[in-house]
Amino acid sequence: MTTAVMGTSEPGTDDLSVWPRSTARHAHGGLSVGGVELADVAQRFGTPVYVLDEGEVRERCRTYRDAFPEAEVLYAAKAFLSRAMVRWVHEEGLGLDVCSAGELEPAVAAGFPPERIVLHGNAKSPYDITSALRLGVGRIVIDSPSEIARIAAAIGPERRQKVLVRVVPGVSAGGHDKIRTGTEGQKFGLSVRDGSAQHAVARVLAQPRLELTGLHCHIGSQITEVKPYLTALRRMVGLMARIRDAHGITLPELDLGGGHGIAYRPGEAALDVTALARRLRSELTASCSAAGIPVPRLAIEPGRAVVGPAGVALYRVLAVKHTGDTVFVAVDGGMSDNPRPALYGARYAPRLIGRASTAAPRTATVVGRHCEAGDVLAAGVELPGDVRPGDLIAVPVAGAYQLSMASGYNMVGRPPVVAVHEGAARLLVRRETLEDLRRRDVGA
């Protein structure tokens, strides 16, 4: 017997509200996602393993398309990218936002139309630029003055490249200092306050091979309130009006980036995408009317909010250690497959799966296998008091910024990605093996 989870329960130790909507409970203590029991995935593919619910990804893509029917919705590939993900995003009508040739070239090879791709990056390599021009990306976002001449010089004769200028709007937002990108004093974008953005616009307009189609900003990540986006929008529209006055041109595009926050634990806030769309639409109309400029086409770049809640990470418990008043539950993964807790203090809600337990819950700290005291996946969480080696631990909201940020620390090898959908599981990305690691070492 299973019970579907709709994400409406009150926070608690058995709350599944942050899990994929397809999650179902089983009487023996198991969970299934996409019609596939997670314990079976662990048995078949080993652990650690990332499980990705295809249906959840597609549903979240449709939510964005429905909320922003008149806008360009670009999936931020840095959150997670694979050939299957490229296909899902394309089939659901989204564009793509990439940060390197390493993200761009596989996407195009997988069939994604390059004209619907935007290339970002504060320090684009020569190969990033030549690859983008060779493949014909739709937009390149200029992030520094030096890129203007470099991109223009790399464009072939009788060709033009559409570009956006990334602006720092002076808005502070985001879940951690390291992911706040809309203020002065960080590496991204060109400042309005010191005139760098205006100067870059003038230089782009002086390049006959560059076509300035609009402005771009990104104010941060893991943002759960609408207000910072409205503030950024007003400031960007104001700059567009000043560009019109100074240069006599009307820019047709405005890209507000992404950073849409999600709940990692029950009870946490998440950005309301429908409310965001409604209020941005209203504010854009009002601001443009006040500035006397036409309403530009809006673009947004969700990544985490599309794929994050669709993922679950599965681990096997290797050891349980009682040190003073702390119970350490050590698993067979850690910071090499999820560096977010160490980088940003990210917090998760792991749970025991695969067996029923009647033991009273006990506060525990789930740690990884790596040789770092900071290798902690989840501190101060409730797990059954009888958790033991061999148990399975599942961590929800694991679809974004885990595999894409995974490392080779301790030469453990990165986990595989398994898609689940309509009762079937299939391998998307295979496990990185020790042989893979050895082949890279070509010295003697």
C-alpha cells in the first residue's frame, strides 16, 4: 500500500513536503519516487546515487512556461546538465543559459538549438567565445570591458553577434554572502554607480559587429521574496531610459537572471513563481510607462527551482559513532558529491528509508567519508535511534548544484545519476570509476 505525497503536510520528522510530488510511502518503511522504490535504485545502481524524477522536472518547466507565457525562460545549465536534461528542457519549451564551452557544446550536440542559448561568464576563455560564435549562440552576456573588443574581433566578416550587457543594479539578495551577486564589490557585472555599465554600452554600440539587444542582471541565488526583483527591475528600466536618452536607441530585451529560492527542509520558504510573474509583469508595464519606453521582452533564468526539488541523493550508512552527546552517522558519500553544506552552510532533511523503525528519534549529525572535519551533510537532524551500518539514508532536494559541483576529493569518484519515471529507472550518467581517475594520470 502506498500513499501519494502532495506537499501539504505540516513540518515534522515524517514530513515529505519537500520531496518530489510523485513520492509515495510504503508500509515497510520504504519510499518510491516516480513509481520506483528508492531502495531498489540503491540495490541496482549502488550508492551514493543521485535519483532524478523526470516528471517533476517537466512539471516545473511547465509551471514556468505557464507563469511567464510572454517571456523567455532559460534553464540555467550550471545547476545540472546532462543529455537527458537538455532534451527535457527543449521539449518543454525552455531556452538554455550556459557558462562555458563545456556546457554549451554538449547541449548543442544533444540537439538543443544554439539560437536559444545564452552564454554567461565573468571571465570567458578564448575557447568559450570562439565556440559560442562558431555554434551560433543567440546571446553573449558581456561581463567586463575587455570582452567587448575580444568578442568583436573574433566575429567573422559580414556577421553580427547579439549581446547583452550585465549590470550591477545595487540590490542585495540571496541566501548567503557567497551567492549575492547584485551588489558592488563582487566579481560579476558592470556598475551603474561608477559609470562602468554606461561606458560599456557606449563601447558596444560603437562596434559594428556587435548588436546590443538588451541588459542583464542577476541579483543573487536562493531568493525567496519578490521585492528584490521588483527593485532590480525598476533600476534596470531606469537605465534603459537613460540609454535611450543618451544614444537614441530602445533596447528590446531585459534579462533579470534567476536565483529563485526553493525549500530544502519542511517549513522553509520558497519563491512563489506565479506571484513573481504577476508582479514583475505589472511593475514592468508601470515602470516603462513612467519612463516613456516600450515594454521590453523579459527573460528569466531559473535553474535550481527547476531541477533541485526533483532530485534525491541516496547513501549507505557505514558507521555510527557516539562521541559525547553527539551521534555521528557516517555515510559512503559526502562533500565530494555535495559541497554545499561546507560552502554555504546549506541544511538538508535526510531520512531513513528501506525499513520501518519503531525506535524513538534521536538527534544526529550525518557526516561524509572524507578527511575533513567540515565534511558534514546534515547537522542536528532527527533520525531513528536504532540507525545502524547498512541502512539507507535519503536526502531530498538534491537535484541542483551537487553533481555539477562534485569533485574528485580523496579520489572517491562521482556518483551516477538515475532517472525515474512512470515506474522505470534508467541510467543517465554513469558512476565515475577508479579506472577513469587512473586514466587521467599520464605522468611517470
